[in-house]
Amino acid sequence: MKSNFVSKKIWIEIFQAIGLTDSKMQQWHQEFERRHPDGHQEFLEWIDIPAEEITKIRSA
């Protein structure tokens, strides 16, 4: 496991804890992609999302 690893599940739990809905989480990803596409890619890889799912997230 990666050092300082925070899983996708943990991120979703944090987002839900602050009241983000699924549509707001999608909006968050879209804004991240628009402003920092390379950083978004690195983030998705860091939380260990499979390549196929990353492609779907980044194209949504």
C-alpha cells in the first residue's frame, strides 16, 4: 500500500460528510479536470482507481 494512502472510499465518505451529493462530487471532478487535468489524473491514480474508471471519470 502507498505511503499516506487515502482510498476512494475514504474520499467519498469525507465528501458525503460535508454534504456533497453524487452530482456535486461529479461537479468537483469536472472542475478539477478543467483547472488541473494532469493533477486530476495523478490524484485519481493516487487513490488507486483503475485506468478504465479514470477514463470514465475524466470524460464525464
